[in-house]
Amino acid sequence: MDFDLLIIGAGPAGLSLALGLKDSGLKIGIVERQSRDEIAQPKFDGREIALTHHSMNLLKALGLGEVLAPEVSILAKARVEDGSSTAYCLDFTPPPKSDDPLGFLIPNHAIRQALWDGVAACANITLLDQRSLSAIDTGADCASVRTSTGETYTAKLVVAADNRFSETRRLMGIGASMHDFGRTMMVCRMEHEKPHDHVALEWFDYGQTVALLPCNGNVTSVVMTLPGHEHAHNMAMDEIAFAREMERRLKHRLGAMTLVSERFGYPLVGVYAHRFTGRRFALAGDAAVGMHPVTAHGFNFGLLSVETLGKEILSALKSGQDIANPQGLARYERTHRLATLPLFLSTNAVATLFTDDRPPAKLARKLALRVSNHLPFFKQQVAGRLLAHRN
């Protein structure tokens, strides 16, 4: 079967790219190892996605604004704390005259559901489910892929949007820089006694890192990063013992707590591909850049890759060029690298420093927060990045 565009992976990035090109006239295929039923009915996976204003606008442009509205929780402000004292903290708030929140939170499964519902209604998009790639060859005139079920498909352009450990990237011989932080991230939703006032907290405590993400009502998504043995212990507790443990670990700042979801664990590994493109090939989403969650920019960068690549594809169509023309792919690579590499490197540096509990690092952590809190320009830049309606 022949396609114009073949997307590997029916995750948020792959589905976003397909949906964004629904009116392009392109014949689009999506190869996905999960079944259609699993894609059509994604389960809650614990992950709450923090979105900038620009990312929200991109989702609205895809026609998802109304569908996602009931799931949206606002981020009124954000706070960064270090160690056991709240004296060393960094607050991010919208400008005094702004009525906009700092950002938004939407459950990952809700985004996936909305994207799939949009894609499923498009006659020019074909889902090739329950398949993985076994081989890929990108020639001068077209790309050819073979799947685990034995079929061969051709396309003018193949886009890998599978995951940060992309098998497609490896098949193309593209390496990636990987930073394994040696920790596991546990995520779950908890209901609590005290209000969160829609304030997000990133707390680099000693021996643990905690993110508290405010959901609607008195519910918070708790993201806790711990060494492997402590993570396993928390996952094995019964619900009541776990709630008491979370109250203790959070120093009772939210009062009495009750677990209201399953608990999920994810390894913390940052990934940055050595190249984003090849002949008739491009990487998007986590396959290109897999971020540490501390800055909450992973999904935002995924959407940005889709927007940038989609613009190049549409520009090529408008000018009668090949959608995989080398100049367009080179522009995509250059633009996305410029937009992501500085924050990727700085995020890894921050995560490394703020999880180091040795005395010199503790001193450096406190100093970094104290200095940053007295740099209005720095704080405005961070808040502005979240509030920006366009990049």
C-alpha cells in the first residue's frame, strides 16, 4: 500500500501531526503496535500534562478546545522549593495586569482520546494497528517500511513519533544522547483536606523530589521521584498506609489525604537525538527530544515539533515541492534544535544539581534559588515562556 506520509506511533505527537494535516490532501498512514481498541479508549496513566498558552492554542487549532475544556485545570502560579525550609523558594506568577493563568493541566489520556476521535473521523488517515517496524529503507524516490506482520508500505516521507526509546530511530542508524537519572517517578492522584489554590509546586527535598500539580477540586497529581528501593516500597503499600506515608513525606501541607487513582511508575531518562532528520525521514515528539519532567516542557516540545514539521510539509505542498525535500527537512531540524537544545541541557543540569544531596551541592542549590529569586528578568522570561501565545 502506498502513502504520502507514514507516521510511526499513534501517541499524542503522531496523532497531532496526522490531525493537523487532515485537510492537506495527503494520504496518511499511522503504524502502531497497540490495537485500535486500546488507542480508541486510552486508560488513565497518571500523567498530567502541563501546557503553555501556545500549546493550548495549537490543540484548539486542531479542533479540540471544546472537547478538552471540561478536563482543563488552570495553573495560577508555580513555586520551586529546596530542602526542608521554605525560605529558599522561587515563585512564578503571571504579570500583575494579566488575567491569564500561568498555564494549564490536562490528563494525558484525555488528550490522547480527543486526538484519536479527531483522527478517526478523517477519511484520508489509515490506522495500521498491532504492527511494529522490522525494517526501513529510505531511497531517492520513496521510503519503504516492512512491519512485524510482513506487509511492506511505501511513502514519500516517514516520521518516527513512537517514543523516546524509538526503535525506528535505531533502525535508521540515528543515535541519541541519553541521561539516565537513576530514579523512578511515581505518579498518582490524591484528594486532600486543604485547598491547593491552583498552585503548582516543584519541591527538591533531600532524598526525594516532589511535584504537586493542581487538578480540579481538592485533588492533586502527586509526582514523587525516589531511588528504586523506596519507590518499590511505596508502590507495595496498601492505600491507607500509602496515604499516611504521603502526608508524612509532604509534611502535612495538604492535610489529610486519600488515594483516588492507581499508582504508576516511570523511569527518568532524558533523550536527545543526534539528528532529527534523514533522507525522506524525520523524528518528532519524544523520539526527537525526551525531556526530564522537571520543567514540564516535554509535551510542549512534542507539539512544537509537530507544528514546525507540519508547516514545512504544507509549505512544500503549496509550492509544488516534494514533502520530503532536503531543504525543508533541514529547516525543520535547525528550527527545532534551536528551540529545544538550550532548555534540554539546562533542565538536565538543574535536575542533576537539585537531586544531589552532598553538602556542596546543597549549598549551591540554596544559592541558586536565592539568586534567581532576585532576578526579575529571569523570572519574567520563565513566566513569559509559559504565557506566550506563540513561539
